[in-house]
Amino acid sequence: MTFLHPSIFLAGLVCIAIPIVIHLLMRRRRRPVPWAAMKFLLEAYRKQKRRLTLEQLLLLALRCLLIGLVGIGLARPMIGAAAGLTGPGPRTVYLVIDNSLVSGVRDAAGTTALERQQARAERVLEQLDSARGDRAGLIVLGGPAEAIVAPPAVDLAGVKSAVRAIEGTDGPADWMGASAVLRSTAAARRGDEPAASVIVLSELRAGSVDLRRPAPKLGLEGGGAVLVSRPAGEAVDNVSVLDVEPLRGVLLKGAEGSGGAGEPARVTVRRSGPGVSKAGVSEVRVSVEGAGGEGGKAGTGLVRWASGQEEANVSVAVPADAGAFAGSGGGSSGRVLAARIDNDALAGDNIWRRPVRLGEAVEVALISPPVGIAGTIEQFTPTDWYRLALSPDGDGSRSGGEVRVTVIESSQAGVRSLAGFDAVIVPYPETLDDGAWRAIGQFARSGGAVILNPTPGESVNVWTDAMGRALGLGWELARESRELAEPATIQPGREGAEAGAGGLLGLLGGELEELLKPVRVRRLLDVDLKDVSARVELRTGDGKPLLVVGEPAGGRGVVAMLLAAPDLAWTDLPVRPLMVPLVQELVRQGAGRAGGAWHGPAGSKAPVPAGAIELRGGSGGSGGSLVMAAAGGESAEAIRRAGVWRALDSTGAEVGLIAVNADPEAAHVEVQTESELAPWLTALAGDSGWGWLDDDSLEVKPGMAAAAGGPGLGAGRAENGMPLSLPVLLGAVVVALAELAVARWSSHARGMRQEGPA
């Protein structure tokens, strides 16, 4: 038996002593005063003594039982429930507080959901008594779930301080992780310790509880119980930034035109809440920032929402602001592209960052043997065609333009000579020795783009072995090129809407097919793409790969190989309109993608560049914190908050920027009803039973099981318990009537009625 009000039960036990004390006081001896008739009275008393003693003891027992039954009835006894939250002994309570992304939702007074739950947690802790041995543990749900106080501690003041120190995260609620923590502590519990019960404090919005996913079972043992705060009832409007993507991989200062407009970026936004049913307007601002959050001007765009529209894209021109380029140096420098909206009910999802490469021009090294001056177009070499495609209005020198070309002789190609370049073009691969290939491989793995083609005029390609060792692509190139029986047409590597989508030629869009129509290929080098991750950007009419893109083994970088040399004996591509945009996109998009854009959602391990051993916090709330990088291209631990991190190598040099953003799936602020949540919470509590937490009280109220729509919650496993208050109080009434009857039967009034005159 367990009492829901043990203090009343204890008071009832004390009150039982009242009739006993009165009885003892009435038996106190007094000084005898003899008188004449005493002799006859003493003789009568001796004859009735045994009967009077029995009557007094019976009355005393009935009066003690009456007070005891009243005390027990008011204490509300339960049968079949183990000691739990409201048991008379020491209590163990785990507070599970939701500090995931949606805990940042603010009400009309400006208070966040997390702040409200922290206040509730403190009120719950005030009901525990460390002197009695009550203990409390603390778990936060922001992914990955973290045990702040575990195992439970008797120092309730310390637990309260830990509650006040909880900060919000930008990831989802990790119910699975919280369940694992509770199971581990339950397994470590000694047999004489009370079962731990759980109090879940959350608004249970859609971003915290995804009803589409099964609930993990908390796995409490020994009769622990679960109390859950009621879900939020206030719906709010919220707009989230889901993504920002520059249309080019490298943002160039030289792209600035009249009005300060620069490269375009596409921003994806989503809205939720009651306002979805109405038309509206949202302003989006995009700017370039450094690792510390410093940035220049912001470009703006307007999203014009139609009634019922939940997701939209908007193109925003990123201003080519000189301030954002300060300190960028000779080559492209790491920055982040940040898209923002005005703060609304949930501020954590109002910014999205993506690392980009920034520079005044794309620096290209053209590795070639010395070539003479071409007299006619038929005498142009691949080196000439590349220079013209990269600088169609100039001489291709390093002095100016959005793409600056530097010619390096094949014999001079090395690690030092390639430093500071964004892309390398190799039109004559057979002229490179093993040392040059190793330098190109190191350049690619460090984040460079490599573009190459077969050597025109060569009958046997012996350079493919050295290239394979240096780049580790896994491609098997034919030793000899082959002449096609009929000139072949060219088509995109993919068909339909996927043509060029997501590839280096994506910006050419619908123009690509028109540009490909006049191009013909006469000679081709066959390749067997054993590397399944390689992408075929262009292919011949009969399906043979013509332009293949892949990544070098053991690093980042991009390798693009044109399997027909830009030579008129191989193809008429150099004199077709496709040549200039093709080479420009290979260089600019290749350089941008080769550097990598490391970004990931909060609450998980972040992707990191090769060679990084630690991450240093920069902006966005990450401060100066340190996270170690692990092998396998990710951080050693999950990052809970959004921000920008600098990836450093063993020498302390920066090898890239990493952006951690709010998890879009955790940003759903839609409210969920009690009836919708009940089945999920029933599965969460399992055999322990659960109920709603009302008035921040550990006391279980009648009818809670029906309100919850699931198993009831008593003091522990109350679903098997039976309340006994009413039967006990009815018993007290019966005892009171019996006491009245016995008292009247044994009183002098009865004797007077029987012995009085007729």
C-alpha cells in the first residue's frame, strides 16, 4: 500500500495517541476521602469492575480505530502501486528537459519555451527533500542527448544550478539518446535504491516529437513512472532558411557590375504556422562573411508567398563588396555565404551559412611544353585553344580578368610552382614526369581542380600509369585512342531534367543541348570507369563517355578529363560556341567544388577537410571552443550549435571553414494535440505508465489516466493500483456508530433508566 498524502497518514498516527492520553489521565489516582456510604459503593464496584474495565478498553479501541481510519482515508491509500514519485520514502527523479531547436520559440512576452521549462523544473525540485534522501538527475534532449547530472544527486541545489545553466541547441530532440542514458542508469541501480521516475518538460512541438517515427522505450525498471508536461497550445508563425547556394563555386570581385550586383545565389526558405494560409512577403539578405562573422554589404531579395505556399526559392545577387575581400590574398580565400531573414518566433533557424571560395580572379596554371606562334587556325594547339577560351578578349596573361592564366613549362611543374593556383590544365600529359604528376596529385588533394585531355598525335598513351598513381582515380584508360568511323554527336551525360543538374555544367542549363548540336567528335580515348562515384558530364551519341569528372583518392579536389583532345584532328569543339562556356565552367565550377563546401546540420558530426586535426570556433555562438577532428572526414564529436568553425592542420594553418546550421527538420513549430501525442507517449513510457504533469506538482490527480488517453500513473505503476479512500472512510463511519452505541450502552444513563421509579 502506498499513500498519496503520507504526511496526513503520519498526522493520523499521532492523533491516535489522543484518546489514549485522555484515558490515562482519567485513571490518575486521587486522595481518598472516606464517608459513611463508601462501604456499600466499594462492594458494588468490586462486583462490576471486570465489566467496566472491558467497556473502557472497548471504547478506547474504537476511538483509536476511528481516528486512524479517518487519517488513512484522507491520506488516500493505493493498493498495488510501488513506491514512486509520491511514496513516503526517498524519491529519485530524472528531469528530461527539451533544449532542442524549437525550445527557442518565444511567446508574446518574449520568453522562450526553454526558459519556461527551466522555471517548471525548479518548482519541481522544490518539492524534493534532500534531508529525506531524495535525489534528482538531469538530462537535456538537444541532440545528441546529454546527461548533465547522472547518476542522480542528493545535492538538489546543485541540480537547480545546472538547470539554470542549460542553453538551447540548434538540433533535433534526441529521444533515443535520452532513453539510452536512462537505461544505463537503471541498470546500474542498486537493489535497495528506489526506482527512478521521469519528468519530461517539453512543448512537444513537431520539431521535438516526430510522430512519424516510433518512440524509443525509456526502459525504466522497478516501477518508475513518467510525468509529461502538456503540449503547447499556442500556434506561432515561423519562416526558416533551409539553404543558400551560390550558382558559381567561386565568388569573384571582378564579377561586380553596375549597381554593385555580383554573383547570384539561390536561397530556399520555408514557412509554417497559421500564416501559411495567407499571402505574405519575406525579405532575404545574403552577404559574404569571414570566420569571425565580419562581412560586407548584403544583397536583398523578396519572397512573395502565395496563399497555402510553404516553400519557395529566391535568387539574390551577392554584392561584390571590397570589404569582404580584404585579406583574401593572391588566390581564392575561404569565406562563408550567409543568408538571413528577420527574427520571428524562432530565431535559431533564421540564418544559413555555406563556405565559399572568394577571390578577385580564378588563378589557372596551364602546364604546357613551349609552343610556337600559330600562323593559321589549323596550327592552333590545345594550349592556344585553352588560352583563348579562358581569355577570349585578351591575351590570357596574369594581369587582369576574372580568370587569370599563367603558363608553366612542363619541366618546371612542381609543388612550389603550383602553390596559389585554383586550377591546373594539362593539355599535354605525356610531357610530365613522375615528379610533376605527384605535384599535381598533391595539388588536387589539397583542394585544387585538375583539367586534362589526351595528348594529340600520340599513338600510345604511356602517361596513364603515372596519372593513375598520382590521382588514384580508379579509371582504366585505353592505351591508344581510336578514330571513329563516322563523326559522333555529343549529348549531356544525363537525360531530361537531370541533364547538367548538379554537375560542373549546371549553369549552362537549357542552353547546353543547343550548344552541343553542332559539335562532332572524330577521335576518342576510351575509358572504363571502375570508380562508381565518377560522373559523366558529356557523352557521344552512342553512349561513350566524353567528359568525366571525379575526385582524387585520399582528399578533396576535382579532376575533369576531356576524352577528346581540343585539337581539330580530334573534334571541331574548339571552333564551336560551346568551347568558351565549357572551359570557363570547368575552371570556375571545378575550382569552387574542389575546395569543398563543408557544412552540416547541428546535432551531428560535422564534415571536415583532409588534414584537419582540430576545429576552432569562430562566429555564430561557437566562440573559441575546440573540437577535435577524427579520421574519416568528420569531427570526433557532434556539434550542437550553429556557427562557423576553422579547420586547422598539425601546423596550425587553416585548411578550410566548416559551417554548422540549424537542422531544418528540427525547425517545425506546429503544435500537436494531446490525443495525437498519447499513443507516442504510451510507447515511450512502456510498462512504466505515464500521465500529464499539471501545476508542476508531483501529485497524481484523479482522472489523469483518462485525460492522458493511456495507462494511468499512480505512485509508480499506478495502472495496477486501486484507490481505497472511500472504503476506508465508510469504515470510519461504521466505527463511529459502533463507538456511539457502546458508549451509550456503558453509560450511567442506561442504568438510571432501568433502575428508576416506574
